[in-house]
Amino acid sequence: MNVRPSLKLSWSDGQFGKFLTISGWNESDLDWLRLKTQVEIREYLAVFPTQTIDGLDERTTLQPIPGTFHMDQESVRFEPLFPFLKDTSYSLIVYEETGDNLNRPFESYDIQSLPNNLEPSCEIVSIYPTANQIPVNQLKFYVHFSEPMAEGNSSQSITLQRTDTGEHLSNVFLHEPELWDHEHKRLTIFLDPARIKRGLQGNVQSGYPLVQGTAIVFTVNENFLDAHGAKLKSSQETTYKVGPLERRLVEIKNWQYHYPSIDSLEPITVEFDRPLDHALIQRCICIKDNSGHEVQGYSQAGSEERSWQFFPQIPWSIGQYTIIVEDILEDLAGNSIKRVFDRDLLDDQSVHDIPVTSHSFFPKSQKQKPVFPVVT
């Protein structure tokens, strides 16, 4: 591969943030790169913050920015694993193809820092759970954003703080890898499971991340960057009381059911015995008719994720319906239908019998309208 002094670097917008476009290649260079694997490409191309390569020579070894090189029709695209930083210049290093890996000549190409004049447009839509009180062995939180977000910001932008002492709780989250939905609009934040599950060293040495009887503030600050590199419109915080441990299985026999009427579009309402996991409520409960077909309609979680309602597209008919619950449905502490999450690893408390995961019902008959005597 020949080094090309005509290479030009420019910023481009991607679905999840800025990427680097490298143009000016000869067709033979691009054909040569297309034959290479990502591992092989990174032997010849690397991106660094410019300040880290000042004084760099052929014998210096530095860790480049992690990311992926893609071959486009007339250019090479570099997508970083984490967003590029503002107010930071970057350089592309192109190594010559030689047999000596310890003394390889290279050329560098620079690009100025990202523009820092983006107006905030993204907002925090919601933070879950919405319950005022969470168990001391709380497992996770969800943050919903109005637009796709960039990765790599959660560790600097999400904090927990005790309200009684003002202490910021450190090393309580698992930030890597960040867990996003496919749209990059919902982030799942886990508290360290090693400090929640009894018998693991994290729990033995440090105890639970939260303290029962105190209150905490969960904060997402405005420095969280969206996919275009802009900050959020504003910060948002939610205060929770920290209550007792939750170590019970999720058992649908403990739920209350309110049935709809025949020939109506009334919802069926299911009241849980405790708050459940918001995201799992949406995906783990459905209704099937007497033929085994899933009933079409829409559902929603109720206040504090303590209930679920399903609204059918067409009126309920005479016959039996069945509520189907997947056994991975969890409460706030990660307990499911099949096992308790916060359990002593030396004591197997998982369910060996087949758990109950369905509940059948018949819609109610419409009440007869009262008949009033005719006055003449």
C-alpha cells in the first residue's frame, strides 16, 4: 500500500454520532483494503488524538482509538466505538507496507476538532422505575431519550447520591458495555450484580450498593451527548426511598384480575403484588384466544409499574381467553417466575417444578339494563 499525500479528512454524520471520512484514495488502494480483515486494516490505518502523537516516531507504540474502518465507493469511513470528543484534534496514521513491523515509516493527516455549536434538541423522556420506593437490592434503571444517543457517556453523566449525607455513590454501576435498544433511545443501567447476589465477593466485601432506610437521587446530567454530539436540553433527577429487601419469586397467582365485558372494547386489567420491571412488562405478557391465536391490541403499564392493561382491537367475544406470561418477567430486584436473583449461591432456590405462567378467563356478560314501569 502506497502512502497518499492527497488524503483528506472530514467529519460526517452517522446514525449514532460523528464519523471520520477519509477521501483521496487511489482505486488500487481501496481495492487492496477491501481484501483485508479489520485486524489487518488496523495494521496500516489508525486514528489518534493529535496531541498523543506529538513526537511520535516509527519505534513508538501507542493504543489507537478503538473503532471500525469501512470501505465506501470512493472513501474510507472510520466509526469510533465511543464518540469523538469536542475541542480535540485528531490524526490519521497511515503506515507503509514493509516487512519490518518495529520500524515502519508512516504519514499522518490531521483534522480540526468537531464544531461545538450544536444546539441541544434531545430530552429525557422518562426514567424507570417510577415507583417512589425501590428495594435495597434494586437491580437496574432505564433511561428513555427522545432521540438516538451516542455511546460512552453514561459513566460520566449518570450518578447516584445519598440525600442524607450528600455522598456520591461510586463504583455502583456497570457501565461497560452500555446496553442500548436498537434505536439507541433506551439505556439500561445495571447496579453491580456482584454486590447484589449473596455469596459473590462484591457482596461479601462491600455489601449492597444502596442502604435501606435512606433516600437516593438518580441523576442524568445534560452533558450526556446525543448521536450528533450535542448535549441534552436539561438534566433530570429522580428521588427514591430505599426500602426492604425483595427476595420473593414472581407468582401470578398473587395478582388480581379485572375482566372486561363481552362485546366491549374494555381493557382487561391485571394488578401485580409489587412493582415489576417496566421493559419486561411490555414484552412478557400477551393474551391468546381459545384457538391459540394472539389477540391483537395494545397494552400499557400502570402507575409505578404495579399493573398492566390490554385493550383489544376488536370487541371481546364469548369464550375463553388466556393471559400468557413469559417466565423471564422480573420485579425490580431481578426476581423472576423461575428464580430469586438475590440468593445465596450455595443454596439453590430456583424452581424445579414447572411454574404457572398462564391465567384463563371468560369475559363477563353485559349487565341487563333496568326496566322501568311505564307511567300513563
